[in-house]
Amino acid sequence: MNDPQNPGLAAMMQNALAERVYNFSPGPATLPAEVLQQAAQEMLSWRGTGMSVMEMSHRGKEFESIHGQALADLRELLQIPKNFRILFMQGGAIGQNAIVPLNLINRVDPKQPKADFVITGTWSVKSEKEARRYGEVNVAATSQDQKYSRIPDAASWNLSDDAAYVHLCTNETIVGVEFQQIPDIGQDQGRIVVADASSHILSRPIDWSRVQVVYGGAQKNIGPAGVTIVIVREDLLGAAHPLCPSAFNWRLVDENNSMYNTPPTYAIYVSGLVFQWLKRQGGVAAIEQRNIAKATALYSFLDQSDFYRNEIDPSCRSRMNVPFFLADESRNEAFLTQARANGLVQLKGHKSVGGMRASIYNAMPLEGVTALIEFMREFERTSA
Ligand SMILES: *Cc1c(COP(=O)(O)O)cnc(C)c1O
């Protein structure tokens, strides 16, 4: 170590890069290596400031520029209309399960707060349970008796005329179903749709005529845990319950440009780097094509196999989260162990579903999915 500038740093970075695995975790999830490298390079001193983004005042002009760029990039990527506001909040999607009703369920009639829920899996069940604490909940449809293997046809939804909004989970991370589009349920007549899009936001375009509130934690398809993104049509900002905590009141958060309290600055910064990365990939339309290619490759492989299977109706299979089972479940541990030895990690299914699950978010390259398929083919061959 004769160089006090640490000649090993570049080499360390190379070694760390070589150690990286294909991480199929549902969340917190894999991030683009080049984003992590950039964050590493900027860690000690962000652009000549002599400080890390973590150490900056959220009210200073440096962080203001990071925040402003992240907002502008997100708006561009998702083509968010001018009359929608973007809020960077905390508390995760589970926090929003309470924050949404606290802000919205009184909208139609504060004396009879009410919301409709479409139940398509574990996450919408959670949202519905939490909302019950704040008003009447109507389960407009559920696919529970089909073990959430399909999304109920919108024509069969039993929607109420006096509900403040309809809640959907547009990608069910655990069971692996995804709305391929949000159905027309009278949004142009004033029906409000709220979507928990935690696990597929930015994986595909959003039709803003069909959804008026979109929320999601960043740790699945965007960036590090800690920032929750809420995109809300501006006319919906004023209906909060009087007991809604101020820091969770969408209108107050918006009026303070997401700085009502200290925002999760570092998580916003890394999310911003991911937005820039996405733009370099060609934006959401381009990443969507890659996501289709990845998901098609994996589902096609599962479907031609007798050794593996996916149980979701092909019309609503998630492009992001692919649960699958081995026909011989006694091979599960061996599968996971050998996968890990091949640099393919976090493939164990959620405990409520069992089996395996591959989460293949934006940052998972096609090569990762191909490597998984190759491994699965080989595991099948050697298990025969
Ligand atoms: C992960 C997830 C959540 C929970 O998010 P938290 O950030 O832990 O609150 C909620 N909804 C969906 C669809 C998810 O994938």
C-alpha cells in the first residue's frame, strides 16, 4: 500500500462487480450495477460539494436539484399529466393502505365513508383489511375461491355508486397476477381508481385516464427502500379526514413539495439515478419490450415442461413476479441450493404460496433470465 490514495479502490470495485449474482428477490430487489457504481463514486463527495447526498440539507440547492430532476424524470418516464402531483413519502405501500383511506374515503360523504375493493391476492387483502378501520368496505369482486389464479372479469365487479374510490392492486407480487390493463369502469363518469403498483411501476406505461391515484414503495422496481411514490390527481388532494396525520396528508405534503418533513433524501437520490438509467435504456416503452421478452421466455419454458409449472391463468400472468412449482416438491431444497451455487439467488417462493418465485424486475437483465432457464433445464435433466 505505497499509494495513500488507495490504489486498490478500482480493483475492489472490479472484484465486487465480479461477485455480483443474479438476484431474484421480490424486494428489496436488484438494482442496475451501473447505478450502484455511480452512487459509490459519488458517495464521499457529490459533484465537488465535499459531502455525500446523505449529509446534505434537504433544503439546500444541491438536494433541491436532485429532487427536482427526479421529479422531472419520473414525470417524463411515465408521461404523467400536468394535473397529477408526485409525492415522495415514507411509510411504504403498507403505510399507504391507511394513508389512502385517510385522504380519500371521506370524499363523497364524510358521514358515510366507503370504498370498493377488488381482491386479487395477498396485497389487496391487506389493503382492504386496513381500510375497514376508516369506513365501510365493499368487496366488489374476489378471486379467492380460484386461489387468486385469475383476475375477476371487470364486467362481474359489483361496484357501489356511493364509494369514494375503487382500490386495485395492479401487480400482486406474491401470487403473481397482473392487470394487463386497468378496465374501463366509468372513470370518465367520475369513478376514482386507486392502484397499488408497488411491484410493477415503471415496468410498463400507465393509462392516466383509467387511474387517478398510483402508489408504490420504491424497493421493488425503482430504488432503495425508504421512499414511497404517490401520484395523485390534484383535485383529490383536499378530502383528508381531520385526524389524518399532517405528515401523511397528501395536500400538505404536496404544498410543501414533499418536504413537509425531512424526506428520505438518499433513497430519492438513488431512485433518481435509476430514472436516469431508465432513460438511457430508452424509457418505459423500451423497458416494457424487454420485460415482455424476459417474461415470455420464462413462462414458455415453464409451460413446455412437466417438471415445473406455473398455475396462473395466462391472461393475467405477472411479467414481474413468476411463481412456479417443481412437480416433485421433495427436490425444492436441492433446487435452491444448486441455484445458489450457480449465482442465482432468492428464488424461494413466499411462505403463503410455497414453491419458487423469480422476480424479474426492470433491473434484471435478459441474461439473468436466460441463466435461470438454463439452470432449470439442467436441474431437470440431472433429476431424471
Ligand atoms: C411489497 C409490497 C407492499 C408492501 O410494501 P411496504 O413498502 O413493505 O409497505 C405492498 N403492496 C405490494 C403490491 C407490494 O409488492
